Amino acid sequence: MSEASRVVAEYMALAAPSLRFDRDRLSPNYQYSIGDIYRLLAHLAIEQCAAKNGAELLAWQSDRDTPSSSTLFEYIPNAGTDGNYEVEDIEAKFINATCRLLERETLAPSEPIHLAYDLTTVGWYGKENRWVTGSINDDNTTEFWHYAVLSTVSPGRNYILGATPLKERSEKGEALDRMLQQLRENADPEFGRIYMDSQLFEADIVTTCREHGLNWMIQAPDKGMYTELAENASSEEPTKQEDITFTDFDASHRTFNAIIWPIPDKEVGQEETTPATDLTRYHDRTETSTGISSSETGPDSNAQSRLDRHGNLPPVAETTDAGSGESDAHTIWITDMDVGERDLEGLGYQYRHRWKIETAIRQLKHTFQGQCRSSDRLRRAVYFGAAQLFFNFWVALNHELPYRLGDPSNFRLTGLETLHALREADFEAGKQGNNIFI
């Protein structure tokens, strides 16, 4: 643990310059460093408590001078105060911090970097807030904050690149575009593919992927045309369908392809980890004789804001072996990749890497974030950003420490151990360490 604390202090020295909020370090009341602030946030995650009780407990346990909860909240800017910070500014700071961390030798994933993008919810039990949404009646009446999360899916280097709260359903594509743009400005990596589940099969998402040169691969919803494709597919070999067209999708490239593979959904990682809220669920659409119609109303119901669920697919030809497949024993992916030139079975297996973002989201919510009872959107963004930072430290430590300790095959640090290493780290000493080379 002492070696973990030493290395994580060097990580913090890399990230800290990105995490300042215009505090005057020369002022008489400047007492606590960035490291001190994040030591407290790590302690809140360890104890799973709120700031006031957590700060008092840390002060009692530690021989260091510890910031109070009021000091923590002074570090986090308030909406509308000097500096005019918004959620997007805080999101950019943590993306920048992650990019600085990955400048350390051997930590960054090999290029091209494959990604996953998903939505998650964090419970909220306070007064009404315009940044939260209640779940639909089929689930329960709990209200949730919604977050968009972008991660890498490289084995052993599955970092969370961005995590940001969303207010409206229409912001999902905008958030993805913003995070990708920040990554390009800070690190300019070479991106490869991006994996998503069916709730993100929307026009603005696909457009954003194309604008950033990302090939996309999305698990199709188990309804309508896709069910028919599965039922008519071979029960033994993966098959494909090319040149499906988007209905009412105004873009230069309106077509996509489908891969149908005879394996059940549960084997590729389709898991209901996100409650179905008005923001996260994929709304049902019905096909009529005149085209596609939606029962939704409001600004998101126009054809530009979402993709048609079914598309215009040529009828599946009836053959002697048609119907040998079963919809619940096949998985269908929709993609812009040329499926005629690809190993379909290999793509199906590679999509399973999307599971890594599900694991990352669970760790963010249940291991690396302390309790935040505030309805302030900026405070929420900092708490989740800190969890993102701690998660990335954990991934980096598990990649780097085994080689330092001479046991690369059996060593594994837990998330809780990483938080303890953070709480015990000497951040001043970390500034003198070797932040570039192992």
C-alpha cells in the first residue's frame, strides 16, 4: 500500500493543474491544496458518507490538517458566481485531468482506441429539481440524476474519459460530441469503434460518430424488423443484412448494415442496469402504411432528433431454411461498418467489450463516489468527476504497480484499496516524483 500511495501521489501531481477553480494560491486564506480536497473526497467514498460527517471523521482519524466541509464547498464553484462555471466547464476539467494522467508512459491504451458510450442514473431524494427525472410508472417513483459516460474498452486500460450530468433527453448527442471534441483538443487520439446499446440508436448520436470518424456498433432493439431478421436467420452461422435505410433521416449517408449472430442477448452483455426513465428509455414507435409515427410529443419527437427504430428494410426472402432462427437466441447489431469485408463472428465477440462500461459505471456509483445530497448541478458534477478521477487512478495502478512490485500475473488492487492509498498519499512528495517514466 505504501508503494500505491507513492504512485497515486504522482498521478495527482499530473492531474491537479487541470482541477483548479480560479482560487488565488497567494491569498492568506489559501490553506489546502488540490490533493487535500481530493483526499477528503476519497474519504467520503470510503466511508460512504456526506461531507460534514466525513470531514469531521477524517480530521479525527488523521494527523494532517484536514479541510472542512465548508472548505470543500468553497472549492466547488456555485452556479452564477464569479467565473461563470457551468457543467460543461467542470466536465472539461476532468477530461483534461484524465488526458494528463495518460501522458504517463505506458498508461494510455494502444491506438486506435475503441470506446463505449452509455447513460446511467444516480438516485435523488430531495426537493424538486429541474435536472432530475422520475422513473416511469412500471418501475417506481424514485427520481434520478442522469449522467452520460464515455469510456475506453481496452483490456486492462478501460479508463473513463468523460462523465457529465444531463438535463434533457436531447443532450445525449451533444454531450458525446462535446466530450470527443475535448479529447481531441487535449490529446488528439486516434479513435476506432464505439459500442452502444439500443437506447442510443438516435440520429444525433450517429451523426456525431460520423463527424468524429468513429465507426459505430449498436445492439438492435428486440422488436419489429430486428425480431423478423432473427427469426429468419440461420441457427448456426452469423449472417448480415446490408443497405438498410434510415427513415426521414436527413444525412449524406442514410444507410447502415446489420449483423445477426446466433447467440442469446445475455451472452453479449445486455443488462438492465439503468432504470427506465423518460430520459433513458427508448420510446416505442409504430409503423403505419404512410411511414413512421410516434406517440410522443414535445421537442424530441421530430424526425431529426431520433432514428426510426425499424428503417426501410427490403422484405426478407422466404427460403427453405428460413425461420430456423429464434429471436431470443440471436443478437443483432446495427453498424456503419462494411459487413461484407469483416469477420462477423469476431465483431460479435469484440462488442462484448462494451461490458466494461457497465462495470465502470457500477464502480463510479458504488465505490468511488461519496454521498452528495446537494441539488446544485456543479457540485454534483464535481463529485462524479472525482469518482471518474479515482476510477482512472485505480485502472492505472493495476496496470503499473504489478511491474513495480515484480508480480505482474497475480497482483490486483481493489477500488477500496485505491481510495485508501489516496487518503494516505503524500501529495507534496508526489510533486517531486517521476511523473513521466515508470
